[in-house]
Amino acid sequence: MKQFRRHTRICILSLLFLSVFAPILLLYESKGFIEDLSSFKGRRDLLNLNLVKQEEGEGLREPILKVYKDVNVDPVVTFGSQDVGIKSDDLRSRENNDLTERNGDLDTKGNYGQSQEEKMLLNSGRKGEIGRATLGHDQDVPPPARRVIDKKIKEMKDQLIRAKAYLSFAIPASNAHLIKELRLRIKELERAMGEVSKDSDLSKRALQRMRAMEISLQKAARIYPDCSSMVKKLRAMTNNAEELVRVQKEQEAFLVQLAGRTTPKGLHCLSMRLTADYFALKPEERKLPSNPDVHGSNLYHFVVFSDNVLACAVVVDSTISAAKEPGKIVFHVVTDSLNFVAISKWFLLHPPGKASVQIHNMDNFDWLSTKYEPANAEGHDSQDPRYTSALNHLRFYLPDIFPTLNKIVLLDHDVVVQRDLTRLWKVNMMGKVNGAVKTCQGHDPAFRRMDLLINFSDPTVARRFNLEACTWAFGVNVFDLREWRRRNLTAVYNEYLQLGKKRPIWKSGSLALGWMTFYNETVGLERKWHVHGLGYHSGIKQEDIEQAAVIHYDGVMKPWLDIGIEKYKGYWRKYVKYDHPYLQQCNIA
């Protein structure tokens, strides 16, 4: 009897133990069991979608990959040497229409279109490639080596995008801890990435943060598996990012153009100091040393039209430094009355050695207003004084400015001379008036078709010019003034100038007028004489720059401006006298 009671007590205690601890054990095990069920459900859905993919074919996957590929934000402005305005609005609208058509096709296909997107998102979700499948980052970096180098960086950026997209969804309240976890992972990953742009610069801690983020994203994918909503959210984020980039591009273009038109404070200070010191001199001290044979035909004559003291100094100094016979060089600097005094004072302080310099004030050209109408483009489609100023158009009056000269070389004031240019006088002009480096190849960064600046829809233009003709650039030009006078090309220039004021046959600037005036009157020079694009194109090869006789900072980003391309500034700075007291007092560095 006692033994029976003892067994009874043991059974009762066993049942009591089971009733207390069994629920705890079941609760602990159920969490992993539920997760296994959810993952199994995900694998089952993935298998079903893969079956759909095999049935529908693989050719339908490509349009999804191109959702963002074709919508590249194009530059709002191209920094050209002659105020080239490229109509990017048409290109942007066409790309946006393509995106609308593709999105429309997806919507009209209903669940079928969504299933394709869901397949991509689910298939790539565990590999951290949802962002790449939708946003197509790899489209911007085609070289394989670059793609391999940036793979981890791109995955981290895509993880951040996916995490932020999940945070915007209404996750059930029971999973509020996931929101905190995602926010924490975002902060950790952003802090770990910093400003790193290469995989090689990533620390081990950053890679650990990346793996932790992927685990959190997998949890979010199981809790919120609505792939169609994710696609819509990512597409909305993409559109918002594109709009933000477009606005910032427009702001950047405006600020760059504004900076290009503005005279830096240092240059203004330098001009004022030189002007004040010039008028402090006695009248007999204000004259530059003159060469009695300055107009001799055996000398090499160069001309520069400029209102920039420092730019003129660099052109003159670099040309004379590279010359084999500097004593035979004569520089003619043509400027306006506002800058005439400052430029004169600079060359009084820094005479060009054996060479000669003449400073011409355009306001003293009385014949300009009597013989021709003022050389400007007022009322045309540009308000940029760099292109509408009379100084920029005076190059078409060279035979009248220098009536005794037969040949002259025009240099823009934003060039640096690296080789002896006296050999240009030996170039065979073949009866032509203008010698210039031509831009006929499409791969040339300075290549421009004639219809970019000239309106070929005008009957007069279409009849006189060939659309496929080679173009060329100002900057280094050899002019045969005898042929110029014989063919009266200045009258041709004035004809087109006045015709352009009546109807839009050319765009602002002197380049279009140059193409029209010297059409069929230009002989091509070798490319080594003139490499241009240093004021707007950052991809010019260093070997091309080193071998060039003249490098040209054409465009908005001049070397004396803060917005200039830094890697090209060294060639220009080499000829700037930074140790001069005036430059130091005006903080020009």
C-alpha cells in the first residue's frame, strides 16, 4: 500500500512538472518552427515563380533591367569655347517618354508584369541585389575591372536603399523591433562606409556591418513579402532621385556660368593697383620701349584681344619663353580703354626681354564706327559679355587694325604656348586665308557639326554651306592678310552679322560667324599645334597636352578661376609671377 501511494505521488509530481515546464519549452521551440515555416513558404513561392519564369521565357527579363538604364540625367550645359547651347530638353523628354512607355507596358500586363518584377526581387533578395536589379548601377561603369573593384560598395549602397524602402512601409506593430533594427543598421553601415569609393579601402568592420544589414533585410523580406509594393516604392525613389539630380544639375550649370562671367576679386584688385600706379608716373615714363622696325615683314607678329591683365601676361611670357628667336617677336595686345592702362603698366614693370609689345586701345579705332557698324551682337540670344563684346568680334577687322602687315597669328588670351610658333609662318596656306586645327572626327571632344551653331533650316544658309563640312576652332589661327583684303572677307562677315540680326541664322558668339566668313577659306593645321578643351573637358590625355605647341583653356572653367579644372592649372601657373607684390597683396595664388 505504501508503495502504491509513493508511485501515485511520483505520477502527480511528474504531471505537475510537465504542466509547468512543457508550455515554456513549446513556446521556445515554436519561434524557430514558425521561422522555418515562413522560410519554407518563401522557398515554395520562389520555386513557383521560377516555374513561371521557365514557362514565360527569359527574354522578358531584360526590360526590367532597363527601367533605370535609359534614364540617364544628361548634363544641362556643355562647356564649349563659344557659348554652345545644346538642346538637352529634347533628349531628356524623349528618355522620360521611353520610361513612361515601359512603365505603361508593365501596368497593362497586370499580374503578369508584377510577377516578373517579383521574380527578380525574390531571386536576388538573398544576394543583396534588389537595388542593382532595379536601379542598374553597373550600367554606369562598363569596364569589368572597375565593376569588380566597386562591387561591395554598390551592394552596400543598394542595401541602404532597400532598408530605407522597408522603413517607409507600414510594418505590423508586433514587429516594431525590426524598425529599430533597420535604423540601427543604416547608421552603422553609413558610418562604416564613410566616403570610401573603392572596395580595397573598406575595413573588416564595414564588411561585418554589410553582412549584419543583409540578415536584417532578410528578416524584413519575410515579414513584408509584398514585392509589387517594393517595386513601386523603389521606382518612386528612383524618380525622386532623378528629379533631385536634374534640379542640382541646373543649379550647378547656372552657378558655373555665373562664375565664368564674374571677374575674380583678385584680378579686379590687380587691375586697380596697376591703374593707380600708372597715373602716378610722369608722362614720359608711361611709354613702352618701341622697336623702330616694329612693322617689318621679317618679324613674327602675334595678336591677342583681351581685357585680362594676368591672362595677357601668361600668353606673352609663355610664347617668348618657347621662342627660338625672341628678338623677332612682336606682340600686339588689343584691349578696351578700361584695361588699357593696367595692361600697359604691367608690361612697363615686366618688359618682354628682347621681344616687343604694343598695346592698342580699341576706342582709338575711329575708322571702326565710320567704315563699319559696331562689331557686337546686341539683341542676339546670348547675354554673356564674353561673346557679345566688341573685343571678341574685332578679330574680323584684322586687315584694318594692321594695314601694313601681310601675315599674323591670332592667339586667344586663355592659351599657354609650349613650343616655338615661328614655324607657323612657313605653313603652306594653299591660297587660303585662315589656318586652323580642324575638328572633323566625332570622337574629338571639340567636335561640333555646323548645324549646332548655324541654322540650316534657313534657305540662304542651306544653299551656301555644306552640313558635313569640317569645322575648326579659334585659339591658334594663322591669317594671310593679303588674301583677306583681296577677297574682302570683312565685308562678308558684316553681311552675315547684319543678316543674323534680322533673322536667326547663327547662334551667339564669334565661332559661328567665323565658320561662315572663312567657309572654304581655311586650311587645316596639324593637331599638335593646338589642343583645346582644357576649360570644359577633363579627359584630355596628358601625352597630348605635353606634345602640343599650344594648349587652350576654352570653355567656362578658366585656369584663373576657382572653378577651373585643377589638374590642368599647373601648365598655366608656371608662367604666373606669384612672388610679385601686387599679386600677393591681391591674394592671387
